[in-house]
Amino acid sequence: MPGLKEQIKNAIQEQGVIAIIRGVSEKDICPLLDALICGGVKVSEITFGSFSDEETERIIQKAVDYAKD
């Protein structure tokens, strides 16, 4: 089984599109992920910068937990 870096590389190559998520609040991240998935986008990046590092980490964790379901 490939490592995480290889899995990410393969997903990006297969998908061809990466959603860059910036400035999306914790309450809006799951609806946004739903919309992206429904639109066929399976790879995304959540950037730091719009919120505090701690809030961004919470948003990323919420997105990861949501993606596992």
C-alpha cells in the first residue's frame, strides 16, 4: 500500500482539479465539502491565513472528520 505522500500525489494526478479553500468558517466547511463532492471535486487544500492558526486547525480537523464519514 502506498504511503500518504504517494496517495496524495495519485489523487491529485487522477483528479486533475484541486479546490483551494480559504476564508471558510468552521460552520460552513461541511456544506462546502458537500458541494465540492457533488460537483465531482475530490481533492482540496485548506489554507492558513484567514483565521488564527488554532481556528484553521479546528476547521481542518472538522473537514478530515467529515471526509472519513
